[in-house]
Amino acid sequence: MTALEALIPLAAIVAVFVGMPWLFLHYTTKWKQAKSITLEDENLLDEMHDIARRLDERMHVIERIIAADRAERAERPAIDRKADDPRIAELRPHALRKEI
């Protein structure tokens, strides 16, 4: 048996008992690291959550303002006159104001 013929079974044994477990453990560790969230990502998510909460509060405020405005408009008496009527123009001066 030559030296090369003796290395082939030794290389196969090393590959099976050292190489394969190392490869398996290496990629298992990489997979577990990829699943976890980093501190930077966690801070970014917290910041995005705060921004979303503030935007939600703003939307609620805008909805309340619009609802109050609609209720106010519903309570106003309807005027059946034309907008060019000078008596209505006193009530709504912007209606007759034109850009020159």
C-alpha cells in the first residue's frame, strides 16, 4: 500500500467526522444569528412605533375637527340667495373678492 492509498481513507474519515459536523454547526449558528433581532433594529422598530402612534393621534384630532365642522355646518341655517348678493358678501367677504 502506498502513501497516497493510505491518505484516501484518512481523508474520508476526517471529512465525515470533522468536516461535516463543522459545516453543519457553522451554518446552524449563522441561521440562529440571522433569526435574532439586533439592538439597532430594535431601536428602529421602537422609533417607528412612536411615529405611528403620533400619526394615529393626529388622525384622531383631524377626524374630530372635521366631525365638529360638519356638525357646525349642519346647524347653520341655509341661505337661498346667490353668492353675488351684496348682503351675503358681508357675511362671506371672500366670496366676491377677486385677484387683480
